Amino acid sequence: MTKIKLVVFDMDGTLLHPRSCWAYIHEHFGTDNTEMLKLYIERKISDKEFVKADFKLWQSSTKETVNEKYINSILDEIEPIEGARELIDALHEMGIITVIISGGIQYLADKWARKWNMEKALANEIIDDENGSLKAIIHVRGNTKGPVMESLLSEMKIKQNEVISVGDTVVDLPLFERSLFSIAVNTEDTRVIEKVNYHHRSRNLSELIPVISNVAKY
């Protein structure tokens, strides 16, 4: 009998409405990073170069100073998906630890992890440098969720067969591969659906409570 000890969640599109909080910021400024995104996906530019290009686009779109406070005020507009709080509360009542591993922004991950009493949030920092300009500290690259999760499990002394993972895009596949049971939410991407144990079709996350409860019993 294996008891589930941990549920690892992606954040953007899984617990919170926007598919990407980075894209949400671009929408706010009316900027388009499609060209740089293509180069990034093709591995022609680094994470640092990609993020710096984003910062430059954001600042070029407004006369206001785009700093950490400004970015956080945009992120504060983002709301959770229905049932997220109820699901996480229920998991805690079952004695299951919850964690976020996200390629999104640390401020947003920390904000909701605190609200929901989650154990930890691992994401990427956008902060002011010594000159008051934005800088990024990348902890979770789009293609490195696997090693991040392995490090987390080692730190927490939790085995892969004691973990459930929940995500919505192909970058979450490494989480699924390192879990006993995997769940796809808020997606119709067949590349994701084909790789998981369960595809949750409802937009209400609280309906996952009995699914996870049943897995945790065995």
C-alpha cells in the first residue's frame, strides 16, 4: 500500500486562469514577443536573453517606470481557477503536502502558496536590481521541471511513487514522468492527455477531490 504524500501543481493554466503569467503581462502592455519566443524555443537565445527582451518590450510601451512593484501590481489582477482553494484545502485535510513548480513568476506563486498554506513554491524571480531596473533570476526553466522536481523530492525525502502531479502543458510532462499518478487539467492538447493517468474535463478543480482521494487510498 502506497500513501500519497505530495501533490505537485503547475501554476499557470492549472491553478490560475492565464495560460502564462508572462503572456498576461505582455497583454497588459500590448506587446508581442513572438519572434523572441520562436528563437527561445529553438534554443537560439538563452533564458537571460529572452527575459531581457521581454523587459525591454514592456518598458518601451509606456512612459512609466516598469519595475518590480509595477509588475507585481499586474500580477495581482490574476485570479485562481474555480475550486482551486477547495481542492488544496481538501488535500491538506488528507495529510497531503502541496507544492507549486512553475515556469511562471515567483511573486505570484508565493502569493497563492501563502494564501492556500502550501508547503513551497518554486518559480522565477523578477526583482529590481541595484539601479531600480528589472532583473530575472531563473530557477525553473521551461525544459527543466524534471530536475527541479527530483531535487525537491530528494530534499523532502519523498519517493516518486508517493507523488501525484497536476499540469496542463507539455512542459509538465517531466512532472508526470516522476509521479505515481498524473492529472491533466484545462487542456485539450493530445500530447498532454496521452501521457497522463487522468484527464480532468471539468473547469472546477474541486471535482478532483474524490479522484485524488481514491488514488491516495491504494
